[in-house]
Amino acid sequence: MRVAPLLAILLAVCLIRPAAAFETAATAAYVVDHGTGTVLMDKNATTPLPPASMSKLMTLYMLFEALADGRVTMDTEFRVSARAAAMGGSTMFLAEGERVAVRDLIPGIIVNSGNDACVVVAEGLAGTEETFSALATDRARALGLSETTLKNASGWPEPGHRMSLRDLGLLSQRLIDDFPDYYPYFALERFEFDGRAPANSNNRNPLLGLGLGVDGLKTGHTQEAGYGLAGSAVRGDRRVVFVITGLATAEERAVEAERIVNWALRQFTVETVLDAGETVATAPVWLGTEGAVALAPAGDVTLLVPAAAHGALQAELAYDAPLAAPVAAGAPAGTLTITRPGLAPVEVPLVTASAVAKAGFLPRLRVAAGVLIGRWFGPAPAG
């Protein structure tokens, strides 16, 4: 394996000065560029924490899956149990015995943050909230949410009910990608069910309607968790997903969330630094009709980089040498590691740009003879 600094590569591409460190007042935070998957901020993001109402996102995911596979429809009605009607905190003010359609329960959970609506959905899908919580935990783990344990459907304070902010960020991304038809519900600024409780009809997301591009997702607050927000914002062709928690007041949550959105969308840009098939290096070929073959990325290499750019991207190349003929076009042959200050390095697989056939018998014989002579007699004397 040959490892070498990549010189004179991407001379037209800028490498960036590290973006100024962003300090947040949140006790934990996770920010990711949705398109590239680049993590922009990770502060205690893998620590399981009480998620408060942000865990309602998992209840919604389970409901959206049931809609997608036909187990329920928007017109399906669930009965309100005594347990659901007795829920405190934020509610839709549902009454025991009435039946509520899924089309009303979705905004009831998102906009009204209805704890009662979450229990109705849990019981409607799984019979009991306990069964639903176990199923939701299993589904979360299957989605890669490794630090998620759900004890209820609403985020009501309960020992052991925990999610990491990374898990909430990944779940937010899945909601955006997996359910584009339902995602617009998260941007609703107001929902009043059947004329009930107009004072509780405004979406608690403080950034909706401010012209920041925010279109979701869910706030959360309990005494233990503090004030939190799982959000997403889009500007141009970029989208960021962010999750914060542990703020002292709703106003502090609003200010901090706005700061993060502006920083994440304005201090980073997406750049194509290599085109598909663009030669990065050449690797020697052993016993081939050609002595070397070009190495290139199989596809365009598009990276998120800090906006302030100076100099050239730092990169290091590692590849197997020599390659033994015959060499197929597009065969894996090495890795280009591109370093971006302030962000995680990116490894780009390289492939052979063309095929190299195996040399004929006589050329191979000459090479073999040369190797044997070198081993027996050593290099020819100089002069």
C-alpha cells in the first residue's frame, strides 16, 4: 500500500480556514447538513436524555408507517380511552368515548402537542400504550436510533424514557425523506380541533413564519429536560436539521435555534471538488500492456466546506501498487482522504479509469528475467 501526500491536486479548489467555533448555550446539540450528511455540531449528542415532547416524533413515524402500508387511512377513527382523556399537560381536550380521525390526530400531535392524541394513536395502533412503546423502541433501534428507549408515546416524564439528540436528528431526517407527503404538516402554524381550546392552537415552534426557511419539526419541554427543539430549515438547495435541548426558557430556545439556523446555512457551502472520471493519480501496473493506469473517483465528489476559503484542499492518497494485470476499468484501487478544517475528513474511493490487459508471453518473460537477474547479480555497475 502506497501512502503519499497529494500534491498539486485540486489547485483550483479552495481549502478553507476553519469556521469560527460555534458555542451554544444548549446543554446538548446536534446539527447536520441533510444533503451531504456532514455533522456540523455534536455537543453531548450521543448521551441519552429525557426528550420531552420531541419523542412524539417517533409516535408520528409509527403512524406515518401505518398510513404508508395501508393499516390505517386518514379517515380511520380511533376511540379516546379514559387513560387518554385523563392526560395532563398539552392536550387536544379530547373526551372519553369520542372517536377522532387520523387526519385530526396528526396536527393535534404536531401543532397542539397533544399528549392525549399520542395515547389515542398508541392504543389505536397497538392496543395499549405499553405495547406501543415497546414496538416503537424496537422500530427505533431498527432505524439506527441506538440510544432510544421509549416508555410512553407522548414524552411525558417517566424514568428510563430517553433519546439522544443524534437519534432525534436521524429520526427527523427519516421523517423528511421517508414521508414527503406528510412532512408539510410540521409547518402548520395553527390547528384548532372542533373549536376547542383556541389558546392551545398555535404551533410552539418559535421559528415558523419568520422567513428563516424553518418548516418543522417539534418542540419539547419538561422541568427535567428544559426547553428543546428538533427543527429543520431549508435555504436554496440546502437543508439543515438541528436538535437542541436544556435551554432555560422558551425565549432562550428561540434565540439559540435562530442563531444555529443562520450559522449552519450561512457559514458553509456545497462545492463539487472533483468530477467523475477526473484523474487524481496514476498507479503502476505489473505485467500489463500499459505500465500505469489512471485513478479517478467513480462519481462527482461534492463536499460541504466552510464558506471562507483560503489555499488548497489538503488530501492524502493511499493505493495498492503495483496493480497486477489484467486490470478492469472501474476496479477499486485506492482512497483519497480529503481534510476539511473543523469538519470530519472525507474518504473518497478511487477506481481505475481504464482497463489494462495482461502483457503477452515475451514481454512478461523479459520482465521476469530482469527480476531474476537483479536478484542474482544485483544492479548493474554504474558507468
